[in-house]
Amino acid sequence: SRVQHVMHDELSQAMARYRAIGAGAVVLNIHTGEVVAMVSLPDYDPNNPYNALEKDRLNRMSAGAYEMGSTFKAFTTAMALDSGKVNMNSKFDARRPIQIARFTINDFHGKKRILSVPEVFIYSSNIGSAKEADVVGVEGHREFLHRIGLLTKMETELPEVAKPTEPKEWKKLHSITIAFGHGVSTTPLQTAVAAAALMNGGNLIAPTFLPRTREEAENLAVRAVKPETSDMMRYLFRLNVEKGSGKRAEVPGFIVGGKTGTAEKVVNGRYS
């Protein structure tokens, strides 16, 4: 309840600071899948729920499906490393944009040079991520996102769970844009659960809002990536806070790691 209270407080302040229409967060125990805290704002007073059914008051953590933007690059890099076709020393040419069909894939803060795998991650390169996905191939990419639980409807004790969306038929263009988080939508809770599998040694553990022992969790766990892939992803998450786009997440006394992301909103059927 203390974690829940603090998180609610922080999100309320962030919503006011950024004049946001909504906010959400979840804290998970990566070894048991227990949801320690989960907040979705705006919420309502259960003692006086007169505004509970307003459309902005849904639980966006489990019932809202969003394009996850660059946070998805964590899964693209993990997939490439886990495939065995890419290692930490692999290089990707990000000197020029990718032209495919009538689209141009560019980098937001481009380095315009050849990047190593850690650099693709910490500079959040769209071009590098697209090329990582290309090494794995369209079918392998789709299989991986299903394996790590991002594209199947999540089972939890909550009734309100949104079904993720993906293209009916994946083509190379889909795989390239999905590599950096556009073209599929999933719930924030699922994204956190999948990220936990990248951190805990490679086990996908369904989330729960009830107590669960580590032993019970191990019986439910499904192998999503190899243990050594998880080791590399922990290293990359930490590196991103030390040297990359996540420097502002550093907290004294804690070993913080992560992946930043900016999504584009769909307004009237177009990206804004």
C-alpha cells in the first residue's frame, strides 16, 4: 500500500506538470510476477463513484492498448541477440535512412555512422533496430513477440484486459516499423511483464494481483529468452542510464536501468 500510495502521488504530480490527459505505472516483482502497485489516472473515488464510467477513467494499464514506441526496441535487441545471429560486437550501418515502399525510416537523433549493438540501444536508433529485425526475418519476429507475450491477450484476475493488435499479414515493412514500436499495440502491463522476462533470467511469468511464492512462479514460468540474453539485456538497460537516453532515471543508491520511448499518437487515422 505504501508503494501504491507513493506511485499515485508521483503520477498525479507528473500529470499536473505535463498537463497530461492520463498517466499510468506498474511496479512488478520480476521473480514472482506479483503486481506490487498499479495506478491509472485519472481515477475516481470508490466511495463516491459518480464519474467512474467517464471514458478517460478506464484502467489504461490493462485495458488500454497503445503503440509502445521506442520502448519496443528492447524486445527487438533481445530478439536479435537471442536468435544467435547477432552478438554484442555486431555492427549495423546507420549512415543512411532506409527506403522501403514509399516510406523513409530515419533516426531522430542520428549519429550517421556504423553502430554497435549497445550503441543502437543507447542512441535508440530506428535504422539499427530495423536492421536487427531484418536479420531475424519477418516470421521469426512475429514468433518472438508472441513468445514473449506481447501480442496475445493477457490472463490476469482483472476482468478489463484489452486484446493487443497486430497486422493481419506481416510484410517486411511491418517488421521494420514494429522493430521500433509502431504498427502493433499492446497494454502497458504486458509490456512491463515482457520486460521483466528480459531482466529475470529469461522467464515469462504471468502477472498476478494475489500473493505468489517464488516456487509457485517457477512452476508457471515459460522460457522466453536464454539466460545469457537476459544477462546482456540487463547490461544494456544499465548502460542506457549511465551513458544513453535514460540518464535522467539515475537514482542515488539504486542500480537503475531502462529504455526510453516516445510514441506518436494516432489522430483522425494519421500519426500526429
